[in-house]
Amino acid sequence: MSRKLQNNLFYASVGIAVLICSLILLFLFGIIIWNGLPAISLDFLTNSSTEFGASGGIVYQISGSILLVIFSALICLPLALGTAIFKSEYLKNEKAHKWINTLIYSLNGVPSIIFGIFGLIFFVNLLNMGISWFVGSIILSMMILPTVTLSAYQSINSIPTVYRETSSALGLNKWQVICHVLLPQGFSGAITGLLIGIARAIGETAPIMFIATAFSGVQLPSSFVEPVLTLPTHILALTQQATNPAALQNAWGASLVLVMLVVIFSISALFIRLRHQTISKR
Amino acid sequence: MEQKAIKPNLSVVGKTLKEVIQIKNFQVWIKENHILANIQLSIPKNEITCIIGPSGSGKSTLIRSINRINDGISGLNIQGEIIFNGLSVNDKDVDVAQLRTQIGMVFQKPCVFPKSIKENVLFGIQHLKNLSKLEKLQIAEEHLKTVSLWKEVSHRLNDKAISLSLGQQQRLCIARTLAVKPEVILLDEPTSSLDPVSTRAIEEMMVKLKENYTIIFVTHNIQQAKRIADNLIFICDGKVIEQGPASRIFSCSTNPQTKAYLRDEYCDC
Ligand SMILES: Nc1ncnc2c1ncn2[C@@H]1O[C@H](COP(=O)(O)OP(=O)(O)OP(=O)(O)O)[C@@H](O)[C@H]1O
Ligand SMILES: [Mg+2]
């Protein structure tokens, strides 16, 4: 085989891989938009649902989902940044590093239903907190913690030593170096992690459906220990009544809204990241 | 004003010449390697002391020990004393951050933070909360003028520092170090990544700065040392081979190793 042919073959096979990926994505988006768009109207977005979702809108599902992921991000961010700083600045022992990595990867590998069961047993049964959206946020933050921690760690760890040395040589103490040099950089990494984490968390049903959500009849929570409605659990409920065309229609509509939320989160995270200047390698 | 006029006379007299830093029996090991052996040095005030020596001889290790930037290296072991204005810098109760505000350092490659030019100059004093905006601007102006960068950047203080040329960035780094108001400035081959024009600009700046600061300048470049050094320290293989007034060493060193190095930039010790 000539080298040129080999090159072309290789080029073609990577091209095909990319094409297949994009086609799958386009197909998914296409179907969701095609089926979901007819369901969407201002009324659908601003009214509460009736008849278990077969009619009415999804405003409280939207607000519930947003509430859940925003609080899970708020809980997750300081933990992730703290772990990342500790790991890159204080932990010198190789073995301990390996152990922490193993723990982080294991946490990431835990199936989401296990988080749900854990929440149910620990928070609801043992601590007797009842069905609460805040517990849902805690559970979701545990789920996205590994992703956020690792990306914060990577961006902090990639800061060249000379930046640490330069700032210490200017008389900054360790804490000031962390605040003025490392955290800004870690923050932008954590945002990237959050973007990936939230996109995953907002679509999760299993971890929250026993502990944080109701299926109907709930509006905005007025305390930390009330259930909320969420989009994924709503979609689940609607697909269970798939024989009813109105319910199916609304399921597509809610799915489209869910996808749009993920897109909005991603874009805003991107903006935050762009506005935040970071140390780049030269 | 008068004091300044007196100063040069005093240094001519020589007797009252004050030593800012004294290094006594200083040794460094990194893991099993003996990097510096038995260093005895004294650094006179308001002069430029150049440290020369072949690559790997321990020049960086030596000056990085003075402001304790080396502390972070794992397996570091030291013996002996470095005394700065009567203070033994390796004492347990020394406030290292405070020490580093008195002994500033400029590194080999210009290292600017992802911030504006002005913020970079103020980086070392940003936590002093009681400075007004105007005062900050004045401080930035003062130090940018000292490093003769003011004319070039005065109209774009809020631009990113990374947009400056390498030579300008290095001068910015020096201004940033000066803003902390140190007494001693350590420079580790500050011009080795710069063009000849920027290099000359920094050399001239050093000669002006020594009026107010004590300067320790590591260089690979013997010609450079010839141009700016008042004192010379020649280090080879972790040992001080010769030290003294630069004029004497350059004109009539009696040490065969120094002579060889000054002639061929090569040393087999
Ligand atoms: N972090 C470190 N770990 C292990 N060895 C080190 C470390 N830093 C320096 N050394 C060793 O110490 C010796 C002196 O290094 P140093 O950087 O002080 O030399 P130098 O005179 O500054 O050289 P150059 O002119 O190339 O900068 C070298 O043999 C080097 O390998
Ligand atoms: Mg060096």
C-alpha cells in the first residue's frame, strides 16, 4: 500500500467517525425539535401543569430543575476548589495522590440510582428530612463533584511553577498566592467542569426521584425541606401515559425545553469563562 | 539631597562600607547531591555584585537560598547561615513573606500575570487596602518611570501585560519588584531571553538602581559582568573560586581557574 493511499484511508476513516457522531447528534436534536416544537407556546412555558401534565404547562418543572442544579453547583464549587487546591498545593505524598485519584474516579463511577438510594436511606430515613429539593441538590452536587474537582485540579496544576515563585517572591504569603493566582485559574477550570456536570445533572431522574421531587401539585418551594417538580421526572411521568397523545406531545415539549436549558447553561458558562482571563502557556 | 552627595565618598573611603548580606559556611544538598559547598560571601550595600560561573554550578541555587524561594524543593537540606541585616534568614521564626518584601527577585523569563499592565506593577502591594486609586496610579507611574517604560505604556496602562514585548515585560517585572520597595534585588539571568537592545537598557537601569538598592545579578555573560559589576563572584561546581572587586578580578586575577574561565568561558573544576 502506498503511503498516500494509507494517508487517505486514515483520513477517510476519521472523517466517517466524525460524520457518524454528528449525524447521531443531528438526528436526536432533529427529532426532539420536530416533535417538541408544536407543543411549545408561551402558555406551555408559563402555566402550571394539570391532569398530571397532559394539559397545562411546565413552569414549575423548569423552575424546580433550575433550582436543583444551581444549588448543587453552589454546594459543589467550594468543595471542588478546596480539594483541588489541597491536592495540588499541599499534598506532596505520591501514594496519597493515587489514593485520592482512586476515590474521585470511584465516586464518578457510582451509578446514579445508588446516589438516589443513598439519599433516601441517609437523608430521608435516617436524618428524617422528608422529601426535600435541598437534599436533591446535595445528592446532585456529590454526583458532579468528581468532574468539577478534576477539571479545577487540572487547571491549577497546569500553572507553571514560576507563577507561584514570582508571586511568593513579591512577598505574598501562601494564602495570598492561592487567592490571587491559583484560585482565579482554578475557578475557570471548575466552571468548565460545572458546565459538563450540570448538563449531566439536570437530566438525571434516578438520584432525585425518591428524595426531592413530587409528580404534581407542587409550586415554588418556600423552605429547604419541600419537594419540587423537575423536567426529567415530569418527562418520565408523561411517557408512562404515552397512550394519551396530548401527554406524549407534552413529553416531547418538555424534552425540548430540557435540551434548551442545557444549551443555555453551556453558553453562559462559556461566557463566564471567556471573561475570566487565565494564565496561558507560552 | 545632601545625603546622596555624601554616599559615593563614603564608599570610596571603604571603611564604612556596609555589608547587607553575609553568607557563612553555607551548604546545600538536594537529596543526595551536594549542590553548594562551604560558601563564604559578603554582599556590599548599594553595589552590583555579579555572580558568574558555568551552567549547573549552583548560581541559581545560591541566590534562591537568599530569599528562600528554594524552600519548596523536596529533599532540600541546608547548613550554615545567611545573614541579612543581622537577621539569620533561615531562623524558624522568620516571616518569609516579610523577608521577601525586603529581598526582591526577578526571574530569567519575564513572568507577567494575566492582568493589565497597571495591575501587574501593583501586584505585590495589591493587598494594602488603604491605597486610593490615585495613589496606586502614582506608584505605578513612579516605578514604570524608573524602568523607563512609562513613555511606552502610559497611554495603555489597562492593556493586558502579555501584549508587551518580552523586553518590556521584563522591565515591567523589575518595576513590579521595585514597587514592593525591597532593599536588595536578586536577578537570575534576567536578560538571557532578551534582545541586545533590551539587554543594554536593563544593564543601564541596574547601574542607576544601585544608588538606592543592593543588586545581586547572576549572569552567564562575562561581557555583561564586565560592563556592570562592582564586585564579582565566580562559582564553579558549588564552590566559590574567587570573589572581590570586579576591576581587580578582570584585570589581574591570579587564580588559574578564574583566568581560564574569563578567557574561554570554560572551567574544569
Ligand atoms: N529542584 C532540583 N532538584 C534536583 N537538583 C537540582 C534542582 N535544582 C537544581 N538542581 C541541581 O543543582 C545544581 C545547580 O543548579 P543551579 O540551577 O543552581 O545551576 P546554575 O548555576 O544556576 O545553572 P544555569 O547557569 O544553567 O542556570 C545542578 O546540578 C542541578 O542539577
Ligand atoms: Mg540558573
